[in-house]
Amino acid sequence: MGDPFWQSVKKGALKAAEQVQAAVESDGPVVQDVDAELKYFNIAIAAKVDGIAVYVPDKTKFRPLINEAVGKGIKVITIESDDNESNREAYIGPDSYDVGQAQGDLIAQIGNSCPALILGGNYSLNSSMSNSLQKGLQNSLRRKLNISLQSVHNSGGGYFKAEEIIRRILYQYPKVNTVICTSENDTLEVVQVLIDLNRTKDINVIGYGNSMQIREYIRNSIVFGSVYESPEETGAKCIQCLADLMNGKKVPRVIKTSVYSITKNNLVNYPG
């Protein structure tokens, strides 16, 4: 819940809740913690809520609870990270392949690149999401530049891990001149290290997110570009989907959210 992304999801959910006259509560640990998330999921089931939108970092641990909740008549949808083999009603979030492809397309604008990928945020623990993202990214890189990733790293979704990783990349992979991030926190950590080491001119950063700080980095040519989705849109669609389910309406099994790319060239025009 400490991540700006999830705060924005919550904001979108609360706005939609007013429209459908629903009471919405957002629970979760400050930083990503699977056991803590499971605890909150169990509490929601025990409270006999009408519906649950749940992020799934670990399918093997969350699937039994998803199925238990559905078995008890609770409408369950997954958000940002899916388990399509569970009994959930729908998944709401971006297509991971599209995210990776958008990142590759940004690298193509840079041209000559030797890229490294840091998997963080929603992509750090969910293997199916990270695999799909990497497939989209690799396909874009091969098609447009005939290159592949130099290395792939995982920050585990925790704070300051990306700082350690970018320092290791700079030391162990001297040919790398482009770093791709899949979370806003990782993007900011990587940029801070590059600023501290005076390496912002020779390392391109493909970030994730659309915070004011990331936009400022793009404006000042510290970050080349960023891929993002609208977390408020995601939160709003979750509540609308749950409301539709509780009103007996059919919903699609997969509800995609939009993926956007921003660079200095379109900074003033992208959806904010």
C-alpha cells in the first residue's frame, strides 16, 4: 500500500464506488509481503464481503483462497496479476506482452542499445506475467533492432534492491547502456544511483510509471521514456466489474487496461 501505483488504484476504486454506491475497503502490507497479503485475504473471506479484487503474487498460495471465497458465494476478480486456472470471475489489468512490446518500441527509438532488464513490482514474483513481458520485449527488440537482452534481474518488489542491482549491472556488464524497469520504485532507485555516479549521460533508462518525478526526469533527459498504465482506470474497472457481477451481469474473463508510452516528444500530450 506504500507504492504510489496502488494508492492510485485505490483512488480510482473509491471514485467508482461512489457511482455504484458501494462500500470499498483497501487492505495490504506497506511493502510487498505474500504472507501479509494472505492474512488480509483470509480476513476478507471471514468478514463475508460481497466481492474481492485481489492481486496474486503467488498462484500456489492464493488459488486455494480464491476458490474458497468463490465457494462461499463471494465474487472474486484478480487485479494486475492473474491466476486463470482458479475460479476467479475475471482478470483486470494490462496485457504483460503489450507492456514488454511497448518497452521494446521505446528502445528502438534510442537505436544502438545493449539492454538489461530489472523485473520489479507486479512482475517480480509472478512468473507468467514476467515471462509474457519478456516475450513481448524480446520480440520487439529482435524485430526492430535485431538485438536481445544482455541480462535479466529481479528486485523482488522490495525497496533498495534495484539500487544494488544497477550497481552490479554497471560493474559486471560494462557494455550495457540501457536499463529497463517494470516498477516506479525501481525506476526512481535506478535513476538516483545513476545521478550519484554521474552516469545519466551514458545509461538510457526506460522507466515504468507516470509520477510527477518520472515526468520531470523525462523532461530533463535523465529518463528516456516510460511505459505506464492508468492505475485509476484499473481501480475503477475493478469496482464496476464487481458491481456488475453482483447485479447478475456477465463480464468478460479478461478485461484489459490501456498501456501508454511517454517520451520527451509527447510528454504534454499523453493521458495523465
